[in-house]
Amino acid sequence: MSKGKSLKITDELYAYVMAHNPPLDAVQRELVETTQTRFPEYAVMQSAEEEGTLLAFLVRLTGARHIVEVGTFTGFSALSMAQAMPADGRLIACDISEEWTAYGREAWDKAGVGDRVELRIGPALDTLRAMPAEPHIDFAYIDADKVNYVPYWEELVPRMSRGGVIATDNVLYGGLVVDPDATGSAAAIKEFNDRVTADERMESVMLPVADGLTLSRKR
């Protein structure tokens, strides 16, 4: 198996890539920096800056009007997607923390997209199961507790519109997915990745973006 022209992303190369991507706007930058300052021990939970840009690009590319996010944290990824939606679009953000998502609410309002985001506090599986069962979701982003990735997937896939896209973060889990003795969240991610690969309802591609990102399209 050939790796092709794969590169090791050094700090210098990463800076080069970021310099050639759309920059974060003032609200996005403030939210990223606030998260890193207020929650340094949890800041790793925030989607990478390049993922925010990519998610916004994908939302525009697909023309998504109904988006579901599983795992919102302080709201950076939701902000990026909401800004890319049509004005009449709707994003349902699922999280369990009032404290963390309060920063997201403030940023969404500051960016003028607060009316596009509906935050639902509670277990995401309960939120997903309460949604209409028929296909109606255009775009979904999974970035929450890894042990529930498979259940989240199984709730979302039947509800995706034809051609709808699911983006799933952390599918490489720091490289631990290649460990044959992986346990805990790493083992859950390995199970999820195998499930996605075998799921004939979707066509998927795994990308080495940030901590690994899988894009899946409803057939």
C-alpha cells in the first residue's frame, strides 16, 4: 500500500496552510481565544480552526438549511456553520452544559446568527430520538462523547436527506485507532470507523484533517 505524497505537518507548514485559508472573523477569533483562556484544560475539545473554515465551506457547498450538531462545547463550530447558512436556515445544537454553551450563545448573537441556532440542553440521543423520523437533515456534525458515536450515527443516518452530509470529528483519536489493544474512547472510535466503512446507506471518505475527519454522504 502506497501512502502517496503524504506530508508531515510541521508548525511552519501548518502556519502556511492557515495563511492560505480564509481567516477567522473577529467574533470567531474572540470565541477561540476566550475558550482557550477560560477553559485551558478543555480547550482541546474545541474544533480546530481549519475545521471551522471547512465546515462553513461544506455548508455553503451543500446549501444546507437544516443542520444538527452533536456536541457544541463553547460554540465555535456552530458559529462557523450558522454564519454559512441561508438566513432562513436552522441549526439544532445539542450539548449538556449550560456553562460552556453560554459562550456560544453570546458569540452567535454577537455575529447576528443567534436566531438561526436552537440550543437543546440534554443528552443528545434523547434530542435526536425526539426529532421527526423521516429524512429532513441536510448536514450534521458529530463531535461529542466518543462512546456514543455509533448510537448518534444510527439516529442520524435515517434522518439525513438524500445527498445529506455527516461530518465526524476525531476519527483518528490521536493515532490510537491503530492500537490493537485500544480501550475506552479509542476502542469506541475504532468500532465507529468500521461501522461507517461498512454502512451501504452512506458513501464516506476519511481525511487526515486535524484529529481526523470523516465525511459521509447519504446515497
